[in-house]
Amino acid sequence: MDSATVPFDSALIPEGVKRCQLKWFLFWMALLHGPLMIGVLSYLMCWGLALNVTYLNNNFPFGLWIAADLGVIALGGGAFFTGFLRYVLDIDDLKHIVNFAVVIGFICYLAAQGILGVDIGQPLRGWFIFWHANVHSMLTEVAFCITCYFSVLCVEYLPLLLENRQINKLGFFHGMAHHLHGAMPTIAAIGVFLSCFHQGSLGGVPGVLYGRPFAYREGLLIWPWTFFLFILSAMACGPCFTILITRITEGFARKQLVKRNVIDILAKISGRMLLVYLVLKTLDTLYWISTAAKVGAPFKSFYSTAPYGIWVLIAEIGIFGYIPLVILLKKEWRQNDFFLLLACLLNCTGIFMNRWIMTVQTLVLPVMPFDKAVGYHPNWVEWASTLMWLWLGAIFISLSYRYLPIFSQERELNPT
Amino acid sequence: MKEAHHDEGHGHEEGHGHGTKYKFGMVIDLDKCTGCGACMVACMAENNIPFRKEDTNNRLTQNFWMRVYKISNGLPFPDTEISYIPRPCQHCEGHGHHAATPCVSVCPATATDYSEETGIVSQIYTRCFGCRYCMAACPYHVRVFNWWDARWPKGMEKYLNPDVSPRMRGVVEKCSFCFHRFQRARNKAYAEGRRELREDEYQTACTQACPAGAITFGDLQNPEHKVHKLKDSPYAFRLLEKLGTNPKVYYLSQRDWVRKAADVYMGEEGKDVFPG
Amino acid sequence: MKLGRRTFIELAVGFAAGAGAGFMATPVNWKLMDDMAIWTQNWPWVPVPDRGAVTQADTICKLCPGGCGITVRKVEDRATKIEGRVGYPVNDGGICVLGTAGLQLLYGPWRVPAPMKRVGKRGAGKWEKISWEAAIGEVVGKLGDLRNNGQAHKVACVLGSDQGTVAQLFDRFLSSYGSPNFICTTSSEDTYELATGLMEGVAASRAYDLEGADFILSFGCGLIEGWGSPVRVIQAHSIWRSGNANERATVVQIEPRLSNTAGKADQWIAINPGTEGALALGLAHVIIKESLYDSNFIEKHAFGFENCAFAGKTCMGFKELVLNEYNPDAVSKITGIPGSKIVSLALAFAKAKHPLAVWGRGKGTTSGSLYECMAVHALNALVGNINKRGGVSARPQLATRQWPEVPQDNVAIAGNRMPRVDGAGSGQYPLTRYLPDRLPQIINGQNGGAIEALLVHEADPYYTTLDSAAVAEAFDRIPFVVSFSTYFDETANQADLILPNHHYLERWEDCPTPVGLRNPVLALLRPAVSPQFNTRHVGDVIMEIGRDLGGSMSEAFAWESYEALLEETMGDKWDTLQETGYVEEKGYEPPAWGKAFQTASRKFEFYVTAFDQAGMKMKEDQDYLPHYEPLEPEGDPAAYPLTLIPTELMRLADGAVGNPPFCIKTLEETELKGDELFVEVNPKTAGDHGLSEGQPAILETPRGKAQVLVHLFEGIMPGVVGIPKGLGHQAYDDYLAGKGVNANSLMGVVEDPVSGLCATWGIRAKLTRA
Ligand SMILES: Nc1nc2c(c(=O)[nH]1)N[C@H]1C(S)=C(S)[C@@H](COP(=O)(O)OP(=O)(O)OC[C@H]3O[C@@H](n4cnc5c(=O)[nH]c(N)nc54)[C@H](O)[C@@H]3O)O[C@H]1N2
Ligand SMILES: Nc1nc2c(c(=O)[nH]1)N[C@H]1C(S)=C(S)[C@@H](COP(=O)(O)OP(=O)(O)OC[C@H]3O[C@@H](n4cnc5c(=O)[nH]c(N)nc54)[C@H](O)[C@@H]3O)O[C@H]1N2
Ligand code: SF4
Ligand code: SF4
Ligand code: SF4
Ligand code: SF4
Ligand code: SF4
Ligand SMILES: [Mo]
């Protein structure tokens, strides 16, 4: 290699791959730190001045933060599900993307916890959820499972970190990475178990609100329907999100990082999960219409508060559900780059929309007939603190990509 | 959804060696209620409820434990009618058994609880960490969050009631049926060697203040208490009865449209009820 | 080597786990967690109220003329809650919003902490604390100079009430000083007293046996907005609702807007604003025509029902006037109420066992039309419920010990002979005692010089008087203004000196029977807490000023202190008053018809003979009788197509006492939003003017202009705009100041032609999109 093109930090960069000059990388980092700092400022405002700096209010105890929380956990579902497919079902080809799925999952769960850290009114007491746990609360279950699962993600991410060129030179860490790799199937299985529980419990969070007929779902076994719907939807959109982020990363890296057959496996499985999810979601919606009517909440009433018209349901299930479903199920379509990306985008949007609907729309609709509907529009503090995790995620992926051998097919696909 | 179960009045039970068991509740006569707001202010004064000048009368951010809703039948002039609905915490019993009160069952930190001794839904400010899940669970907008630090203008903290601790920011609070008054009354009764409270010994601040005598408070199970009989009036109803939250606050009105306002969800059926 | 590394890793992990476990076993982490839990509960700015012995103090609420008994709950020396006093004859345990929030006024930042001397421009709110000696010295110096310069009669006092020893002290002060200008702010009470004086010949307050009535016909009274003694009236309302041991009473509310009272009434009759008097006469027409009146009362105890002989000629009686002029069709045209409804209402009223017609628009803050009041009173007379159960009566006050005659020197005698500055009691208005609402016009009309010094006690004329612009101008023309206010209210804000009185929870004072109560009650304010600031009892201060003015004035105030004066004045009632806080004449019965009336005819006079005695020249027969005389609202209907009426709200104090934060908080979001005030408009009117809910609009009247928000309300008559009274303060603190618009600034004074009192019920207005 020409010394002029060798980045200053080449010693840290994985062998055999090409990375941009350090100055460009630093410029990129600086660029991301701009909005990140606005996010940090919004965090400091929330902690320092109390939550009246947000648009949240007594009608909207939950808002963008909680919707985003539920959303990123669903999208981060790619990590556990890919792990499950790779290690438990032993679909070998997925080993080329499972690392990146873990990175994405790690960021998503970090974001989820980070957002909760600003959302709760007394962050210094956050641990009360463990200390004074109420076993009846879905949120208790979520908290336990998320923290445990986040530890699992840490353990899954650790070997990647240890494979950094310099770290890996240290025999101890090299060995540790090796052993952790060996233990991965077990860890992944634990992850799958924990994930199913907390994805489900997150579904339970709105689903048990029997005071809110819009969100409430009757139980199946001991859980509300939403329990299962949330698990399935996470499985359906997680892989799509992984694909989406992979392709975005490839776009920024200006090279292919994962072979298309690997991505196709994910897309195909995602499509099938989406099929199962949509069938059940449709059945659930029909059943829900009948149960809600019994408590005096006619179906129409749910969609008569602007802007939450019937379009919401059509968009969520139709446009953001059945359209990506068809694309993902049909081989020729999902193998077309444009359609695949479109399907992934629609699918992820649909799931995010679902989380928004289950939380924010639930709160928009007044339950007492004489109560006024009030709109919710998050203010800049909420946006900045939520989007902060996007910038943080980009920084994290950039660093991981630059210094860690995340993509095992990169060298093969981009011979130097 | 499960049917809300009405408890038959068993009369008050003397507990088995423990304290007396009560089931405190309220009956609010909407035909007497004038919407004067004294109950709201009495509650604020009794329970050290803060206020914030920037928020003036904003219902979304100001702190109310008792909130009086104005409703209208929506008919054009001069057939318009209005009514008021004072809304304390409904102290829902919920359906099912343990911890099925909507807000109680969801609290991850057990910071709010349903007391089997009194039927009162408590709120422990020092344990609440402000996740606000309970607020999402309550269909009555009863629960309020401390969006800011409660501060009183200089000198005004002198009027604060030592029986109710002022809350810190970031926690949820709500009507407690003036639980501290129950505690005081119970301590006094015990000191006098009595195990059971008389009806007049424990009354909430809003009940006491209401100039119209619209609020009646007492033990719903005790046939000697006025609420026991009032709640069985043909004009009695509860808010959102069909949801099965099983509230212990009853309302009375001889006006059909007012009764209707209690139990329909917005939209079609509820066409004839409007925020006033 | 490989094995060794594994062992090493295992050891490392084991060590880490061990260290973790070890740490968990030490108390450090538990202590940290515990601390964290405690820190988050004990921010230094979260107050921790001190505990201590709990006691109760009974006294009287002075925040409105209601005179409720209150019980102040105290913890050591702190007042922590105000509750209605159980068993008190006025309010038996009940209390209103305002009364409950009284502690916010006691401890709030709006208190005047010490005597204050203005240092900036008037109204700029720049003050200097001065000593009491200096403050009293300034007043004495100024008043002394005026007195020496023959301008004693140019000193005026404005008070909120003329009842009780403090008011009497001000009166005495002026008499000994040499000014006739003892002025009280007026209300519908003044008009009713006048009507009672004319028709019954007695000078007494009007009392209603509300609790005993079973058919209440309310001519726009805000029965549950704060009318009469507000808590007592609301309690009566609940009695009507639940039935007074027998049947529920019927309540009929007559007003152009669906107020809370109308909303609670059995029947709401939406009437064209300002035409209530015509309706009363229309009802009388039906009652007379159907011979449903109390013939015993009319024949034996009434004068001027039939045509009668008076002043040497035959005069038209009430019957003829009403039968000729006020048939249902004619009345229907005026009032907008269908004739059939008038008939059925009249029949229902007359056939009820204990019907009662009550008068006094809204909270009674404006005095209203005398003839309208007489017309309603005539309705009560027709059904014979004067001085009866469920009826209306004239109620005396409990006697207290008289004070020695006021010593007057020559200056005093000369000054007292001068005409009153407000023109009351002579000339055009011989019957009226106080005409405060005329003052701005008079002062501005004379280009200053009418009043040289103004003393204001427990009134806030700067805020409450209609036509705020004229009031402001008038204040500019008064060289010396002294306020005795406890709070930084608007008038205090415009004063040169504030000599703050104790708060009502800090002082002794007598409190005579509140408005409307049937039984005479004398109550005593007893300090519940010690004075929180450097304030002094206004009674002591006014006596000291008097004594310092010297000469005969020193003799006029020979009492050692206000407390001594109070004890002496209460006489034999003092011990009971001190012990229980009040004396009630329980068995009081109003005099029987034969003895009740002190008119020239010794009868109830439909045809008022007293006008002639007072030297008033009435043109026609009907001027002696209750009749309908439209009081046109100010403004050209072409330029101002709408009619603006004030609306009064229970949760919004609109008198001199500013609404405390708790009460502001309870206002509906359709009344106030942030700093912006809503006016109520019928959706139809709004549509005609292109206005929609929540829209900003400009409200303009001949007297002023303001930006408001529009609230669409089906319950207000099309063409009418309702504006809440009590907002738009500039004084107090920013909890209140700057919120909304002062309704008084948009209205002008319309004088009642007979009494001269303010009879404004509305004003023409226009509403345009902002
Ligand atoms: N919450 C709340 N409460 C308030 C207020 C408030 O702003 N908020 N405002 C307070 C204020 S400022 C006022 S002025 C009051 C209203 O109280 P006031 O103005 O002091 O008395 P009125 O309401 O005028 O009484 C209405 C009329 O009814 C008649 N009336 C009633 N009882 C009698 C009686 O015994 N004798 C006679 N002769 N006539 C009687 C009189 O004609 C009287 O003018 O409301 C007070 N209460
Ligand atoms: N245009 C117009 N005119 C009106 C009215 C109106 O609303 N509009 N209202 C009419 C009515 S109903 C009335 S009652 C009169 C009332 O006249 P207002 O001027 O409304 O008088 P009040 O309500 O009696 O209270 C008055 C004053 O006493 C002070 N004050 C209250 N408590 C204390 C205390 O403890 N100590 C001292 N030193 N001061 C105290 C207040 O700060 C205030 O200055 O005005 C009448 N005139
Ligand atoms: S009303 Fe709301 S806060 Fe009160 S018990 Fe019921 S659910 Fe809980
Ligand atoms: S906000 Fe507090 S009381 Fe409500 S659920 Fe969360 S921890 Fe429990
Ligand atoms: S019961 Fe007590 S806490 Fe509840 S609304 Fe009434 S006064 Fe407030
Ligand atoms: S105090 Fe009584 S009358 Fe007034 S709003 Fe409350 S319940 Fe209604
Ligand atoms: S009605 Fe008047 S006197 Fe009675 S408590 Fe209210 S403000 Fe005080
Ligand atoms: Mo007043």
C-alpha cells in the first residue's frame, strides 16, 4: 500500500480491508457530534429543569419516548432473531450478518435504556423497579428481561471488540474471544428466551390497560394477545431493520459488505414471520372490534379523532403490512434491490407506527365521553433526546465498522 | 370483558383480630353540585397541592386531585343544559382479585396499592420513580405528574399541612380520599379504645367543604352510613361502569342525559354529550 | 499454555465475581442506595411543614359580604387550612372557593408588608417602607393643611361597606373633620334598600327566607355564582333540590345566558337582556287578571293597588297600569318570551304555596334599576309573602351601644354643611345615600379640585368602577390618595401612601348580619394568627390620625384603642361574642302586616307617596308605580350590532379582593387560556361574524377595546356577548396581574333616573376577527 493512502490509525484497522483517511473519519465523527450535543443538552434540561421542558403532560404521560422505546426494541429484535436462526436453528450462512445484527441490537437496547433514563421522573430511583418489584406489572417483567438481555448483548458484542487487531494481540483477550465464541449458542439461546419474554411483555404494557379500550386486548393463556403480536412483529421487522441498516452502511462505505444470498435468507424469513404476524394481527383486530363494542366503544369511535382517522388502521396493516409482505414473499421482487429496500422500510415503519398507535393514540382518545381529545406533538426536547440515539448509533456503527472485523465477507467481496 | 361485580352490602365486618374493614366511597349528587369549585380548592389547600403561575388554569399541566368537569347536552339555544361532574380518584376496586385496580396492577414499583382494609388506592410518593404507567392505565385522568419542582411563593409555605408531605418533582400523585384524615381519626378512636370509626369522624376535605352538600362520603358496606343507601338509588351510576374498573365513587342525577354521559365512549352513542 | 490461559481466565472471572459479591456484602453499596432514595426525596427546595400542636380558631370570613363563619386549623402559630364553621347560622360548615383560598391571601406576596410611601410615578409600583409614625404624620400633615385652608369638605372616604364599627369610625372621622363625603361602593343591595324604604317605609336590609320557599323566581340573580351570602344561598339551593322535608322546590331562572344558576334551575327562561322588569309586570298582569293575588293583603295592607286618592287627585293604581300596559302580548314583544310561557309561569308562581321572587342581577355588583326592583318586589306583595314564611322581609340589625355625639368645631360644622361631592342625598337624587360611580365623571368634569384627598378602605374602586379609563383620569386628578388595604390591590397601587390594615385573620372586628339573612346576627372577627407583617388595625390608625389632628377631633376619639372601643360598643354582647364569636337572634320574627309598614299610609305602597315627601317631581302617575322603563345600553346599534353583558363566575372574585392562585387555577379552560380571556358567543352569532372556537377577536365598545378569544357557547343568546368579570388586574402579583381583560374597562355607567345608582346591565359592542 502507498503510505500516503494508509490511514494514520491503520494499526487499529482490521487487516486486509480499506478504510478512509483518519481526517475524513474524524470529520464524519464531528459531523455526528453536532446533533448529538443538542441531544445531550436536551437530556441535561430534562434532568436539571424537570420534565416540564417537554410537551408531555397529564394527558400524555407516554409520548415519543415510550413509542420510540417500544419501536427500537422491536427493530433491535433482529439481534435475537438472527442469533436464534444462526445458532439455534443453525442456518450457517447467517454467520456473515449475525455480528452486525448484534451491533444493531446493542445500539437499540442501549437507546431503549437511555431513553427510559430520561423518561422516568426520578432516574436516581430507577432501581426501585427491581427493589420494590411488582410481579403483576408488565413493566417489571420488561425491566428485568431488558436488563438481562442487554447483558447478553454485551457478552455477544464483547468477542467482536476483542477481535480488534490490537486487542486481539493480547493472548488473554484472544483466548477470551475464542471461548466466548464457543459459548455463543448457549448465550444466544438465553437471549432468545429473554427476548421473547420482554418483547411479549412490551406488548402487554398497553395490552393490559383495560381502562383504555383502544389498547386493551383480552388474554390468551395468561397474557393479552398483544404479548404474542409484539414478539412476532419484532421477529418480522428485526431482520428487515438489519437489512436496512446493512444497506445504509454499505452505502456510506461505498462497497458491498454482505453477500446478497445472506440478505435474501433474512428477507425471506422476515416475510414469513410477517405473514404469521399479519394473519394474527388481522384476527386480533376483528376480535378486538367486537370486545371493545361490548364496553360501549364502537369501532368507529376509535377513528373519529383527527388526525387519527381510519387511515391509521389501513396504513398500519395495509400499506405498511401487506405490501411489504407481498414483496418479501415473492422471490423475484425481494431480490430486486429497490423493492427489497422499499419492503424493509415499509415493514419497519409499520411496526414503529404500531408502537406509536398502541401508546400515543391510546392516550389521544378520551375514554370519558365528556373528556376533550387533545393532540400530542412532541417538542424539540423530546425529538432531540430521542434522535440523539440515532446519532449515537451512527457513531457506534462507524467506530465498530472501522476498527472491528464485523463483516466477515468484506475482504472476499472487496479484494485489495 | 368481565362484569364489574357489585358487592352486596354485607354490613361492615369486624376484622379477625386486625382492624375494622371498611370500603370507603363517595356518592356525588350532580343535581346539587353547582360547579362552584370549592371541592377543588379545599383539596388543594388540604393536600398541599402546588400551583404554578406559568400554567394558569391549564388542565394538562396544573395539578388537580379533584377536577370538576363541565358538560353540556349540546342542544342549541335555548334548550342547552349544562352540568358539572366533580371527579376525585374513583378508588377502583377493579375486577378479578388481587391488584386488579387498573393503576395498581401496572405499577412496577408497588408505589400505589389497593388497601383491603379501607378500599383506598394509595400512592407512595417516595417510592414512585415516575414511569407514569399508572397514568396511562387510569381512564379518568385522575393521576397527575409533578412536571416541575413544587415551589411556593416566599412565605406561603407557612400554610402547608404537616399531615401531607409536599411532593418532589418527577413523581405521580392523586386523590387519597384524604387518607391522613383516616389515620388521624383511627388513632383517636384507638386511643379512646374504639375499633370502629363513626361516620362523621372521617370525612374528606372536599366533602366537608362542598357548600351544596353534594358529596356524601362513608363506608359503602355499612348500612348506617348514608352512602350505603344513596348508592342504590335508581338514579345512581358510576363513570365508565362497563369497563369493569369498579369505582367506589357513585354519582346521582335525575337527568337522563347526564346519566348517559357517564358510560359511553366518544363517538356515535355519545353524540349528545359534550365538554362544556 | 492453552490450559494455563484458561485457568487464568477462570481465576480472573472468579476473582471479579468474588470481588463483586464481596462488595455487595459490605454496607457501602446499601448505604449508597439508601442515600440515593433519601436524596431524591429531600431536595432542599421541597418544603417540610413543621409539625406541632393542632388547634382551631373560629372567626369570620371577610372576603365578600357573605360573612361566613370559618374555622381556621392551626399548627402551632401557622394557619394551615380554612374550613366552614359547623353550626354557624350563616353557612353551617359550608365554604366557598374564595373563602377556602384565604390563606393564600394571608401569606401571599400580595400583602403590603409595612406602611409604604410612593417613590415612583403613580401605579409604577415603586415604594419605600416608612415607619408608622412617619406614615400617620404625612396623613395628618396633609389633612391638617386642607382643614386649615377651608377645604375639609374636599376630603372623601370610599369604603366597601357602611356596616360595623370600622365604617362608623370613618364616618365619625369625617363628621368631626368636616366632610360630608363618606362614600360606600354600592350594589343591588342599595337599590333594594331604597325600594324597601319607598314601598314599606322602613330603612332596613332586605332578607329572604330562601329555605322556606318552594317556588323561586329569580330575576337573573346569580344564586349559585355568589349572590347574597353565597354559601348560604347555595345551601338553600340544595334544600330546594332535595326537598325541604316535603317536596322539591321549583327554581326558575330568568336571564339571557345559561349561567350555572340557570343550568341548575328547573326552568331557564332566556330573556332579552335588560327587560326583566317588563316580565315581572307581565306576570303581575296575569296574576291580577286571574285574581290569583292575596286579596287579604292587597285589600287591607296595600295602598295604590286600586286607583286612589293622593295629593288631592285621583291617581292610577297598580292594577290599572298593569292591566292596561303589560298584557302578555306586549310583554312578549319586549322580552322575547312567548306569551303562553308568561301566562303559565305566572300561574305556577301564584299557585305555589310559598312563591318567592328574588332580584339582583348576577352577584349584585351593579345596583340596577329601581323600578325593576320595585316591580319584582310588587310581585312578592301580590302573592302576599311580605314578612311571611318563605317570603321577603326587612331585617333590622342587632342593637349595639351608641357612641357619644361627635364633637364638632366650626370648621367641622361648616364642612359638613357643604354638598356631597357625589351628589347623593340632595338635588336630583335626594333618596340615595352614596353614588360612588358618579365620581369619575364629576371629578373629570370639574377639571380637578373636586376631591383633594381620598381615603380608601376595603374597597378597590380603581378596579371595580365601570369605565376604567375615566377612573384612571379621575385618580390622576386627586392629589392625595391613601389606601388602608391589606393587599397591593389596584387602588393601593395608585395611592400615595398605604397604611396596611391587618388581614382579616389577624384582627378584631365586628361583623353585622350578612346580606339577605333572615335572622339578625352579630359576629366577631377574632384574630386566628398574629400579624404576619408590620401592619396596624385600621381602627387604631384612623383614631390616631383623628387625635393627631387635634382640637375637637382628639375628643372624638377618646378610646384607648380599637379593641377597647369594640368591647365598649358591643356592650352586654361582648362576653358572648368573645366566647362563641357570634350572637344570633334566633326567635326573630318580622313584624306582622299591621305593624310592618311605616309609609305615610301605614300600608305597603304600590303607589309610592314618598317621592313627593322627598321633594321629587314626578311627571306622570306611572312614575309613582313600579313600571318598565327601558334603560338603553350605551352605544349606537348601527356601529355596535352586538350587546355585551358581564358574566359572573363563582370561581372568579370580581370585587375588591383579587382571585387567589387556587381559584385562578380552577377557572375553566373556556374562560381563560394563559393570559387570554374568552368571551362567550352563540355559535350562530359567531357564524355571522366569521368567528370560530378559540379564535382571537377584537371586542370594541364605546368605552374601550380589547383583544379576546372567542368561545362558542350554545347557552348564550344570539347577538349577545358575555365577558367574565374579575380578570384583567394590573395589581397584586403576576399570579393574577396581566391575566385577561377587566370587563369594567369596556362598560360605562348608566345612571338609574330615580336613584342615580349605576344601572348598567350591558353595552353595545362589536366583535371583529383579530
Ligand atoms: N366566589 C365568589 N364569591 C363571591 C364573589 C366572588 O367574586 N367570588 N364576589 C362577592 C361579591 S364582590 C359580592 S358583591 C357578592 C354579592 O353580594 P352583594 O353584592 O353583597 O349582595 P347582593 O348579591 O347584591 O344581593 C343581591 C341582591 O339581592 C337582594 N337581597 C338579598 N338579600 C337581601 C336582604 O336580606 N335584604 C335586602 N334588602 N336585599 C337583599 C338585594 O337587592 C341585593 O342587592 O358575591 C360575593 N361572593
Ligand atoms: N363597577 C363595579 N362596581 C362595583 C362592583 C363591581 O364589581 N363593579 N362591585 C360592587 C360590589 S358588589 C361591592 S361589594 C362593592 C365592593 O367594593 P369592593 O371595592 O369590591 O370592596 P370589597 O370587596 O368589600 O373589598 C375591598 C378592599 O378591602 C381590601 N381588603 C380585603 N380584606 C382586607 C383586610 O383584611 N384588610 C384590609 N385593610 N383590606 C382588606 C381589599 O384589598 C380591597 O381593597 O363594589 C361595588 N361596585
Ligand atoms: S380512578 Fe384511576 S387512579 Fe383512581 S383507582 Fe381508578 S384507575 Fe386508579
Ligand atoms: S409513576 Fe410511580 S406510581 Fe405510577 S406506575 Fe410508575 S412508579 Fe408506579
Ligand atoms: S377526597 Fe381528599 S384527596 Fe380526594 S379529592 Fe377530596 S379532598 Fe382531595
Ligand atoms: S364543592 Fe360541591 S357544589 Fe361545588 S363543585 Fe364541588 S361538588 Fe360541586
Ligand atoms: S361566601 Fe364570602 S364570606 Fe363566605 S366563605 Fe366565601 S368569600 Fe368568605
Ligand atoms: Mo362585592
